[in-house]
Amino acid sequence: MSEVIHAGQQDDHHDDHHDHGPDKGLARWLFTTNHKDIGTLYLWFSFAMFLVGGVMALVIRTELFQPGLQFVNPEFFNQMTTNHGLIMVFGAIMPAFVGLANWLVPMQVGAPDMALPRMNNLSFWILPFAFGIMISTLFMEGGGPNFGWTFYAPLSTTYAPDSVTFFIFAVHLMGASSIMGSINIIATILNMRAPGMTLMKMPLFIWTWLITAYLLIAVMPVLAGAVTMMLFDIHFGTSFFNAAGGGDPVMFQHIFWFFGHPEVYIMILPAFGVISHIIPAFARKTLFGYDSMVYAVASIAFLSFIVWAHHMFTVGMPLAGQLFFMYTTMLIAIPTGVKVFNWTATMWRGSMTFETPMLFAIAFVVLFTIGGFSGLMLAITPVDYQYHDTYFVVAHFHYVLVPGALFSIIAAVYFWFPKWTGKMYNETLGKLHFWLSFIGVNITFFPQHFSGLAGMPRRIPDYPLQFADFNMVSSVGAFIFGFSQLFFLYVIIHGIRSGTPAKARAWEGAKGLEWTLPSPAPYHSFTHPPKVTDEEVHA
Amino acid sequence: MKQRISLAGGLLSLLMAGVATADELNLRPGVTDISQQVYDLHMIILVICVFIGIAVFGVMFWSVIHHRRSAGYEAAKFHESTKLELAWTIVPTLILIGMAIPATQVLVAMYDTGGEDMTVEVRGYQWKWQYKYLDDDYNNTFSFFSNMATTQDEIQNRSAKGENYLLEVDNPLRIPSNRKVRFLVTSEDVIHAWWVPDFGIKRDAVPGMLNELWTVVEEPGIYRGQCTELCGKDHGFMPVVVEVMEEADFDAWYAEEVANESVRQEALSKTFTHEELMEQGEEVYGTFCASCHQPNGQGLPPVFPSLVGSPYIVGPRDDHIKMVIEGVPGTAMQAFGRQLDAAQLAAVVHYERHSWGNDSDDITQPRDVIELSGE
Ligand SMILES: [Cu+2]
Ligand SMILES: [Cu+2]
């Protein structure tokens, strides 16, 4: 590949030899088309956004530590909840998974790089601008977005602060970035697999990302449509969502959640992939039920398109509609259960050790399952009326996103860290990080189930006195969790600087083409197609 | 391992501590037949989930404890089993069907509208509720606003918080016990959600839409809830309070309100003194305007303008009246002509023109407002 690209170019600092390495300095990062560099950029960017979103979460939890208004006013509080959600979803979780895909897809399918390296560069470098714009709205007159990450019209149109236009532009940029990233991933997976790697031999991380990428391509344009209609309502006198002009505010919600529910799975399917690599590695046993794992992911992806209105049970739908969405949503429990059972069966009669990635993976399975249970409860329409828009929902989606998606990302970082850096992180520090996170996350979010059931609405800056105890516990947990992620940063930097050298197969039980490469992996992953053996991939 | 157990134990006891000090841990069973059914359904599903959880996590932890390399355990070789995989697809399906049946029954019961004894329109505003009592032909007999009664002093921690902090209003919705009451829920501006947990009913208030709800409450009492759909700045401060009255008490109250309504109609043609207007105006201002323009009229610029020396107040009075009647579309300044009657509007405009150093020489009467509103 690289000979073809460079032939005929007067590219003196980017040499013509086969084993060329990266540029020096800033140019390396600005102009890079290398999947590892771009993966690294994505991962650091998402970590930075995670800290920004985390600070916002701590502002929220500080205000909620006690009843009454102490630190921020309600207007700013709403900006914090909104931006916390947007930044964590679009700035932290999604880019982190794209970063993992960049690092891992070429190495796992036996390719030298991603299929579309220049687009890869563009899809990353759009993001800092998108989030720069979005965060800058907080400093604009009238304040930043304050209508919740779900930005329901007309609160986000007729009643929105002026900065909403910048928000719309930022969302468009994020969408463009995601779509380009997905195209790249699909093109790489479908075209650049090493000979012999048939679809049903692909590692699960590849499978889950392939399906995720299709979901992204299907729904990001829907989101773009929603914000464009908002833009027209705000500036060009249309009335898509304005009841007074004959429009329909509920239509906004249908469009938003037609994007939003698949979006939820966009954030969890790659996590399933990650966990399906880590558990077998540390159980020293082949993944149980590979085929059913693939089918389960595919059916979850399919179902994700026909369940969206379960977010809108209280909006006023006909009985038949309510029943339809209740039944389809309940169905999701079946493939999700299959996954959990398969992971458990993989552990069963394995020969397990409990290094940091495994601890995070086990915590993922347990806590994600708890989030799944509350999800099933929320699917039951008549009881959802009681849970809807209370802290029970907040607890539910934080259980699937924090000890769910986020834990899987952290697990992946620890698991592939030796392959990326050629160093081993310090295991004791890693375990400490795990226990702090595990305890912090549960203290933060478990009590929110109770405050929700007791009737505390979400997105309120102040609350009736009976919710005081749970909120206090939750705030303490949030600070423990928040600071343990700074400790994560320390563990990583410590590992990069003074970790011990890692072997090619850093974990003895790890399988997959990436472990046949030296650690750290060479700048161009597989310059010659590797031999795909039953030993390394699913047979 | 020991370390792990003690850590988990620590976590558990911390949670328990939180749990023990709280009044409520679970959904409330509520006071209506529907809310009771909902509660039972909730318990069924919760218990099923807890059992499945115990089973799955039990197997997993058994494995974690026994199948570890440090215990010398050798990994087995199996990686699939059609029988098992079929079993854990079919059994959950059956369990789900078992859940779906009662869920469907409760939902169908909730949709059993019609046959109501009376109808109340519930209308959400930023940030208060309006209750309109409709007669059999859906005409408005009388209506009132229900504002949060908790004071800024309590919210800003300047005075002790009362028992019903954030859950108290000036005028609760009143309904009779033992009668089927139908609610038509809608909104004037953004989406709100009207929720009374003890009745087991919650519905979004969507502008341009009428959502239907109903309830029958046997037990007289005061029931409290909150708005549950983010609706802007004071979303946390728009409680829902319903007072369920004995039927006879309710009928007496209802008759009195209908009579008061005709007095209100009369006020529209009266001429008031400056003092009367100031007194009423202050009251109206406090409930409807102070949340944005602040009690001292200074507002919160740039979002909520100051009314002191405002061009509207220094300028012609009729422009001032019109602006309050019509509001400013696309801003938080609502069209108050739809919420306040002419007497209230006259009073609040008069009050603004004579307070905080504003010093006009005019007097505003209800008839001035009626002339301008063109009705
Ligand atoms: Cu959903
Ligand atoms: Cu609200």
C-alpha cells in the first residue's frame, strides 16, 4: 500500500522505505494518517472530554449534596446536566470506542492500516472543533444548551437560548465525524481481512464494531435531520415542532429516539466485543457460544430500530402503540440474556486469574446485568409511568453506561496497553484503580434507584427533604469515583514511563492476530498478510 | 479474597446505612386501585429480576471462587452446547410472556376511560399548573393557578425548610373522593409532565395536544407530586398537589367557587382606587412576575430585563399593557392575557408603574385593559 501512495511524491521527510516511522513533533499528530496515531488521538481526546464531563457531573452532585440551592442557580444547573450528558455520550464514550477500533481493527483483521487513512485523520480532527464550539456556548450571552441532552422541542427551539444555533452546528460536525469513522471501519473490515478470515471467523470486537458502524450510518443522518428541522423552526419560520403553527412537538421525540435508541446500543455493542475478548483470555478457555454471540448482537441491533417509543410511554399514545413498544422492548432481554449466559459459561470451569482487565470485565457483566434488569422493569409500560423521568431512570442508564460502556473501555485500555506501549502497567495500581472505581460507582448510582422509586424527578437542582440521605450518599460516591479516574491517568502515565517490557503475547491466554505482533506493535501493523490459524481465531 | 469480601462488606453496610435512614425505599403502593395494581406488577417483576440475578451471579461467583488457576484448576475445553443455548433462550422467553400478561392487563385497565363524573383540564405553564373545571359541555366554569408556595428564603437556605418543602402550593387541585375524575392534560408553552405518584398516573403536558387521564380516589387527603419533564429554569419548582375532599365538602366548595367566579366577572367593570390597585398588583406581581423580574423589579439581566426605568414603563401606558397581554413571542415573556383576567392585569401594570422608583402619573383600570385586548 504505502509504496503505491508515496510513489512519485516528493515527500522527503516521509521516507520511501518500507519500515518508515512517524514524523516528529506536532506535525505527526496533525497530519497523521496512521491508525495507531489516530487511535491514540481519539483515546486521549475522549479522556479529556471525560474529565470535562466529569467536572460537570461533580458540579451537579455538589449542588445536590443537600436540599436547597447552595452553589449554582437553576439556570446553570440545567446547562450542566445538558452538557454533561452531551459530552459524555458524544465526546467521551463514542470517540473512545472509535479510538479502540482504530487501534484494534487493522491488527485484529491482519491489515496494515485502516482502509481510508486520510478520511480517518479528518474524522478525528473535526471533533476538537465540534466540542470547542459546544463548550464555548457556556460562555455566550444567555448561556449554553439548557434543555437536556435529549433537547426536546419546543424547549430547545422556541424557548432555547441563542447559543442553540452553535449547538446545532456542533451536532452536525459530530455526526459527520461519526459517519466518516463508520465508513472507514466498515471498509476496513469488509475489504482488508487477511486471507482465510471469513466473516464467521472474525473476532467479536470486529463483529460488534461492524454492526455498530452500520447502526451509526443508519441513525446519525436522522439526528442531523432533527437538528436541521430545529434550525429551520428557529431561524426560517417553519413549524415542524411548533404546535401553534400546526407542527407537532411529539414528532420531535419520535425522530430523536429513532436515533436515540440505536445510539444507546452504539455505546454498548463494542463493549460486548471487548468483554468477549477479555473473559476468555483470563479464563484460559475459548469463548462459549461464538455463533450465538454474533446472532445475539445482530438481533439486538435489529430490535434497536423498533423499540424507540419506550422512552415516550407518558407522551400519550394509543393503547396498541404502547403494547407494541412494550413487547418489542421486552424481547431485547432475550439476546442480552444470551450474552450474559455465554460469558458466565465461558468463565465456568476455566482456569481464571484476576488481573485488572478481568476485574473490570467481571464487574461489567454483573453491573451491566443490573442495568439490564432495571431496563426490563422500565419496559413494562404501566410501571414505567411511575419510573419515567425519575432517578430510577438515571440509575438505570448510568448502570449500563458507566460500569457498562465505560468499564469496558477501561478494561480494554488495560488489556491492550502492553500491545500499544510495549510496557506492562503496574498491576497493584491497576487493581487499586479497579476497587476505587467499583466502590465509587456503586455508591453513586445504587442509591439513585431508591430515590427514583421514592419519586425524585430527574434534572432538578433542588429536591424535597425525603430524598436528602440518598443524595448525600450519591454525591460522596461521585467524588470517590471522579478522583479514582484521575488515579487512572496516573496509572497509565506511570505504565508508559516506567512499566516493565511486555511480551508479544502479553497475556498467556490471549488469542487473536494482534498478539502475534511484537509489543509495541510496529507502526504499520501487518505489511504482509498474516496466516490465519484456528489457534488464533474462532474456528 | 478476604480483602475483597471485607471491601464488599464495607460497601454493603454503607448502602444499608443510607437505606436505613430513609423513609421510603420502594415504590409507594398509592391509594387507588390502579396504583395498587401497578405496585403489585412492580413487585412481581422486581422479585423475578432479583431471583434471576441471584441465580446468574451465584453461578458466576461459584466459578470465580472455584475455577481459578491459583486453586490449581485446569481449564475445560468445551465452548458450545446447543441444549444449553436453547434452554437459556426458551426459558427467558417464557418468563417474559409471564410478565407481559399481567402488564397488558394493567395497561388495559388504565386505558378504561369514559364514564367520568367530572372533567378537569390540567394546563402546564412555565412554571405553574392551571386547573380548569369543565362543565358537561366542556365549558370553563372556573379556573385557577397553582403556584409553588415554598419561599425563596427556604430555597436559598435563609430560613428553615418546612415539612413539605418544594411540595406545597398556594391553591391545590381539589377533587371529590369516590368519583371518577377525568383529566385533560395539556400545556401552554413547553412540555411538562403531571404526576401524582399515589394515584399511579403520570402524563406529559404537550402544547397543542390533549392527553387523557383518569382516577378514582377513595381516601380523602392531600397527595403530592412534581413536574417530571424538564421544562426550563424552574422545572424543579412546580409541584403538583391534589386535595381529595369528602364528596359533600367538595360540592360545597365547588358551589362557592362558582359564586366567586361571578364576583370576579363583576370586578371587571369596577373602578378601583390607587391603593386597591397597588395591593392587588403586588400580589399578582409576586405570584406571576417576580420569579423572572425579581421582587425588586431589577430582573436578572440580560435574560430577564429590569423593569426599573424600562422603556415600557417610562413610555406610553398602552404599550405596556399590550406587551403584558401579548408577551414577547420566542422569549420567556409569556402572553399573560391568557392567564390573568383584566382586573389582575390592570393591577399588575399599575403596580409596576408605581413601584421601585417608577413613578407614572396614570392609573390603570380593568376597562383600559379590556379595551386593548379587543375582546
Ligand atoms: Cu431505548
Ligand atoms: Cu418541569
